[in-house]
Amino acid sequence: MSCLDGIWDFLFLGDVDLDACAPESLRDWTKTGVPSAFDATPDLAGKRGVAAYRRRLSIPAGHSAKLSFGAVSMRCRVFVDGVCLREHACGYAPFGLELEASDDSERELVLLVDNRFDFEHTPMHEPYFDFYQYGGILRSVMLQVFPDTKPSIDWVKVAPTERYRDGEVSLHIGLRGAVSDSMTLLIAWDHGNEQSYTGTIIDGEITLTARVPNPSLWSPESPLLHAVHVRIKDESHASGSQQARFGLRWIEAREGALWLNGEQLQLRGYNRHEWHPNFGPCTPPLQMLNDLQHLRDLGCNFIRGSHYPQDQRFLDLCDELGFLVWEENLGWGQRERTLTNETFRAQHLESLRAMVHASYNHPCVIIWGFLNEAGSDQPYARPIIEESAVELRQLDATRLVSFASMYALTDICFDLVDLIAINIYPGWYDCDDVEDPLALIAPYMQKCFDHFSSDAYADKPVIISEIGAEGLYGWHEPHHDFYTEAYQANYLRIACQEALEHPRSSGIALWHFSDARTYGTGRSIKRPRTFNNKGTLDEYRRPKLAYQAVRDVFNAYTS
């Protein structure tokens, strides 16, 4: 596996028809970095249209290969040697394509990328989403070369079983090439000696139950990781191996609470956008690490990755540092037009599958989510929510399934999920003519928790998946009114205390970690600076007064 990140040829074409673009006709190439968002660069900031990317591929003659893209936004067409091999239309979902063997060892890769909103082709992207949607090759591009005639291993997935304490795992091994009905594999745990396993091949996959020697559990307090290396037992064939890193842990929702490794779990954390003003949605690993260091200092053990599949590098860091993660599919506030659209439903399911496949081995991911703040109080939303929940449980029965609802008291779909998650903003929205908006927070939170104490919901854990208030960095005035740092600090202190004190609550994820650019066009006049300013830190990660307020409460509940 080789990484293709670096400096690529680049050309911004602007307002042209993506489907009519021919790579061979393009001239006057310049340069850009991959990964990056082209409309986050100074020259093209805010521009929408088609951009082209190009680079050479070195693949030994006679060998097939696979290209994997972490994220390309919003819509793209992928060409190899002038032939379009793949189209993709969800900007945050990973995807791949197969390259057949060629007599040529040097190949040409061209991507045409369109960041314009287009409901016909990209219904998963809408201009009203409360985060700015960029264009470009946003995440890493990988190349995997295979032997063309011999069988080889494509991927390895590892899932702990209910006997995780004994090190028992379920291994799923994807194969490609010429395979028979069964195969013998050599498996090494944690760089130890190889053991021989023989498995039956069904639909190109072997599933085995195995035991990790000297097992250690993964948890936020002790994020210990294991590794497995798998290769085909064939003396004449040295290639065709894969390795995976994983953790032994077990997440449950029962008795109205969350349980990790058999111990009751309380979540303390934030929603986080992958965003920085200098990089758009393509933050470098050092910035990811700095964010996690802030979150650790705040006393957090939980991150909701809002509102799209996460960068694998970020999940790697969460694995290593012991953060629990909610990962969700791209979505924000869709209603009937979208949720009943067949193109949307097909792309949504395809993206769910891609998200689970990419992140399956990360022990940090404990919740799969989808369709943030969709119209889940209406009957039209129920079919796609049910379809999504069923699909996720079929793909991965070891994690919890949920969606974040803005209809705490009127939602009609909570029976479909393992965990009830509510987005509420008492004391911020809908408080006209209220003399003391802060006084609305605690009573409304208690009303929600009481609502979920009825028999219909008693066995389901409940978390506050969003709550918050905007505070403009550096804005102070004697009234401590809306948008001041003081109002935000007082707001979050009350919200955190209420959520962590109430026996019906399994935790809280504040909205949100750091300020981020929101939607464009005239609609952004509703947002100061065209930002969602509810961050506890500003966009450059400068702490506001709320930082210390949250830190004091969260750390008081750190075990």
C-alpha cells in the first residue's frame, strides 16, 4: 500500500459541465497539494465549479491494483488512461476503484471534481447545512498493487465477541484473485509467531473465530491496542498479506444506561467539525492532535464527529489516546423532499456501508449515526431511518446505532435506535421576551429526562447530543447578554451540571468544540462573521471563558 499524497497537477475550470469535460483536452496545468480543498486556498476561496487533478501512477506491468480515496467533494469522475472508471457523489464518504492489469507500468490518473450544489446528482449535499461544504480531494489517496494471477488479501476486519475478555475475536478476511473453496492462512498476533488457520470462502470472504494471546482491554483510561497480520500460506507466493490494528472492548446499551467493558459509562464531550480557517476541512495531523490535547485537558472522553464520516488519521489518534467516538454519515436537517428521494436513499446507504467498512477496526468508534436533525417527528422519515438502522446492524452488530433528534418530546422514531440522542437549545433559540433565558435550561433538560423515564423508553440510555450558545471571542460587556463570552460560559456550566447530575442521563456532547464557517450566500447574515460561533474555542483554538467553566465541571466527574 502506497500513499499518493503530495503535489499534483491542478486546473480550475469553473462553471463547466462536469459530464462533458474530457481530460485529454485540458491545458495550462498548475500545481496544488493533495489532500486539500481548492476553495480554501487564497486564489479560489469561495469559488464553485469544476476542478481537475492529475498525477502519474507507477504500477508494475501485469499487476492489478486498487485506488482508495478518503474523501472527494462533492461530486467527481475518476479517469485512468483517459477512461472514466468511477463516479462518486458524496463528498465525505470513502470510495475505491479497481484497476485491471496493463502492459504499461506508467498510468495517468485524472480526477474531475465539482463542488457545486446539484440536487439531481448530489442530494446528500444541501446549501443550507450549518457548515461550509468545500471542494477537492479532501483526504488521502492510496494505491494498493496486487499480484494479478495469485489470490491475495484485500482487507481484514476484526470484531471482539462477547468473550472479549478472553481475547476472542471474529476475523473477517476479504480475498481477491483466483480463490478456491477454502484457504489456509497464517496469522500472527502482536508481531508474534504465526498460527495456521483454514477457512471456507463464501462470497470472497473468510470468517474465523480466533483468540488473541495475552489479551489487554481497550478503554479511555487504558487505550491498549492489538495488531494482527494475515497472509496466505503459499510457499511460492510471498505477497498477499494485510495487517490491522484493533482493540478489545465491548459497548452495550441496557437498563437505561451505557456500559463499556461491563462498567457503567458516562460520556463527557463535544461535537467537533474537521475544520480550520487555514485548511478548510483538511486539517493536518498535528492540528488534530492539538485538538485532542485540548479535549483531554477539558476532561472529555467523548467526541461526536459531526456531521460526516471521519478522517481515518483522526480516528487513529482517538484509538491511541482513548477517546470514544460517535461517527455518522453525512446529513443535516433533511426533510421530505430529500428523505423520499430514491437517489438520496441509494447514496445514503452506499455511504453508510463505506463508512462502516473504513472504520470497522477502530475501537474508539462506539456509535454509528446518521441523518442529524432530520424530520424524525414525521411519518415520511421513518422508512429511511428504519432502513439505515437495519443496514448498520447487519454490517456491524457490535456497536450502537442512533441519530441525533431535534424533536426530543415529539420524535416518532426513537424505538428504532439503541441510544436516544437529543439536540436541544433552551436559553438560546425560541426565548423571545424571556427576562432570564439561562433559567430555561435546567427545567427543560429535566422535562426531557422525565419524558424518557416512561416505560416506552426506560431501557434506552439518553444523551444530550447537542446543546450550546454562541460566544464571540473577546466580546465582553456588563449585561453578560447573548453572544458574550460570559453568557456562553454560564450557559455551558448549567448544561454540563444538569446532564452529569441527572440519573437518567448517560452524558453530554456540547455544541461545539471550535468555531467553524457555516453556510454561504445571504443566509449567512443570520450568523455573526458567517460562522457558527458556539465553539468553546475560536477557530484558531483560542479558549473563551466557557473553556474553564466546562473544564471545572467535566473534571469534577472524571473517575
